[in-house]
Amino acid sequence: MRLESSYILLQGLRFHARIGVGEQERVVGNEYVVDLRIGYPFAKAMESDDVADTLSYAAVFDIVKAVMSQPAQLLESVAGTIITTLCEAFPLISSIDLKLVKLNPPMGADSNGAGVELHLINDKSN
């Protein structure tokens, strides 16, 4: 048997953050949810049972939390910063699917949120 792909999942990470085009959003803040699916080669950890052979989801969370604590205007910018920071910190990441949703967007609609979704393939050949 051959392992074709492996992923670390962090789902439903909740944050109060100051992200928005309007100044009031950057002062008061809003509620956000982040979902991550990170491609990472952890076949060795399946045998070793050693956290050093995988990607620590606690370390990933710490990075996401640090980025979410910084005020910004655009969800796109925050999502890009999360992805860039994760790839710099963990060069073995092969892909990232990230969803960032603002739960109470100020757009006058009854909704479950508005957000962005990104899919990155980490092309390490450059």
C-alpha cells in the first residue's frame, strides 16, 4: 500500500478580529471562522508516533491566531498572509485550502457569513 496524500485539518477556528474596510469594523471587530486543510507528508509519523514527524496543528493554530490578531482591511489580505506565513514556517507544506468567513458582514443581508476561499499548491521547484 502507498500513501498518496495526507492532510492536517483545522476546522471551525473562531476568532474575534478587526478586519474590514469600514473604520468601525477595525475598531469594534467581528466574529470570524477559519477552516484549513494542509497537505503535508506525514507518512513517517504514521509509523513513528512522534510529533516531530508531522505538522503540529498547535503550531499552525498559533500562526493563524497571530495573523488574525492584526487589524486589516481585506479578508483577501489576511488569508494571503496566513498562507504565506504557514509556507515560510513549514516548507514541507504541499498545499493549503483555506476558508475565512466573516460571520456578521455589514451588508444588510440575513446570512451565515461572507468570506474568501483559497487553494494553494506550493510549487517548490522555483
